[in-house]
Amino acid sequence: MISVLIPTYNYHIFPLVQKVHELLVAEKIDFEIMCFDDASPEDSFIEKNEKINSLEKASYKVLPKNIGRSKIRNLLADTANFDWLLFLDADVIPIKDDFINNYLKFISEDHDIIYGGIKYVPKKPDASQLLRWHYGNLREALDTEKRSRKPYVSFLTLNFLIRKSVFEKVRFNEDIPNLRHEDTLFSYQLREAKVPILHIENPVYHLGIESSKEFLKKSIESVEGALYFKKHGLIDPNYIKILSFHQKLKKSKLDRGIVYLPKRTLRRIERNLLGAKPSLRLFDLYRLYHLIQFEKDA
């Protein structure tokens, strides 16, 4: 019935697998849980995760070399044995015990892909992680009504159920650089293929809150990824908000004022983003500045 697919890299996923396994057993359905490790360099994570192989119908396999976020997801899907694929990121955990049951309710001929959503633990994290936590709460942790207004743009690949036959037609692009935004391209491809996404209220907690410094670094990488998609004609620039806004600025020639922001201003922005009260408006400005710089230097 369901293949649960979990890609991982340098992360302790046994608690997630143990929880999902418990919920699947309770439903008394056919299932498998497949975990592929993208050649984690830290043996300590591998040792902890190998306990997964002791669970019935669950497996953990370490790949001989790192193949990247897109390819590992495709490989998991290709190896799966059941008609429905439940993709979960390594750093999530189901919030409620009816998590699997909620997905089972919507398995029918009427639906091809179902997205359950994401939430963040209400308690504030360490001060060094606040940027990621604020961003996630305000930009990602949307309720079903808000997500359904923009079903493709609001779709994230960390907690979704998809019919295998549909995934065989719309897969993760393996030819793009490992620069983030692969989930954005996947959702865009779903839109272009006219695959409807059903949004339901079945969220997981996102537990992998990296430091503000690391998140800022990844955000700049995602800007590079967006520009790569635009340059190679892989996506409509209007589909990604920052690209769309940049195009409007270019038409009115307002982008020139951003590219010449003084270094001291950039340092002030960075101090804010790495501090106790990060501003998402400054975060957007910071990313826009780097987007313009990358395009200018290309």
C-alpha cells in the first residue's frame, strides 16, 4: 500500500522511523520504510541509524557515494514496491498519532499528490537559530486554507504522499547543481504537468533548525539556484517571488540602488539577521542584493 521514503545525510533518523513504524503497524496495512543515507561522513550517525534494520519492514542503506538531494529521492522512488510513496525529510517528526490515518483517508482515484504541511515547535530555539525559526513560522508553516490559495508555490517536499505512477512522470531534476530550490522546480513541473495538489492539515514538526549563519549561507545558495533555473529556461521567473520582484525592479531601473549598497549597511543587515530580532524584510533585501550581484558578475 505505502512506501515511506526517507533520504538522510548526517542525521539521526531512528526516532522518526520508529514513530512512523509504530503508526503504520497500528493501521494494519502493507507498508515498507526505506531509508537511503547519502554517504554520511559521520560514523556516529550511521551506527545509530543502523538500528532501523531491526524493525520489521524497515531498511537503512548507506550509499557508496554522495549523489545529491534530487537523485537520492528518485532512487528511493525507483526502488519502492508500493503504489503510494510517502516522502519525509530526515529532520521531521509527525505531530499527532493519526498522521498515517489522515493520509490513508485521501488515498483514492481522485487524488494524485497530497501535502500535509509543516509546523515548528512553539518554543523559541537558541538565539543563534532565530532567523530560521522566524522564517519557517511566517513563510512555511501555513494552514491548509492559505496553502490551497497557491497550491504549487506553497508545496514543500518534506511531507507529501504521491502516487508512484505520477512520480514516474514528474521526477526531481537530476541535472541541476546541488544549490537548493530543487523542491521549487519539482512543484513547478507538477504545475506544468497539470497534476493537482491536495492540501490537507496533517503537518510534521520541522526539527532541523540550523544556525542563523548556516541558514543565511543556504539562502544565498538558493538564490544561485533560482538564477540557474532562469538562465537555463527551466522555470518561469515569475514563479519564484524573488526573481519576479527583481524583474520589476530592473524594468524601473531601481535595482541599481541595491547593488551599490554600502558595505557598512550590509554589515548592519547581517548583524540584524544573526541577532535576537531578525527582520524578514532585511532578509529579503539581503538575498536580493546577492541575486543582483550574481547576475552582474555572470
